[in-house]
Amino acid sequence: MELCDSLREREHIPEDVFVHFDTPLTWEHEREALCGAGFSEVELIDSIDGVTFIRAAK
């Protein structure tokens, strides 16, 4: 929340404006979250410049 608050202050974003703040997960945590949400097939496709591509199927 502190990071979000500092971003809001730095960019002059009013309190009544919604801000989405994405917290990146490790591949292991991402897989665990997807499996916990009911996905049975979770596959790491590639990771390029900090962007991870995942295929998941229910």
C-alpha cells in the first residue's frame, strides 16, 4: 500500500480514482494460485524480459 500511495502522490492521482497495482508473483506462487483456482493444466510457456507467459486450462 505504501508503494501505491507514493505512486498516487507522485502522479497526482486523486483518492477517488481507482488504481490497479499488479504485484508480480514467482512462477511457483503463480502456479499454486492457478491450481487453487481450479486450473488443472498449468504450463510455463516462456519468460521474456520479465514477462512470463503461462498456459492454463480447466
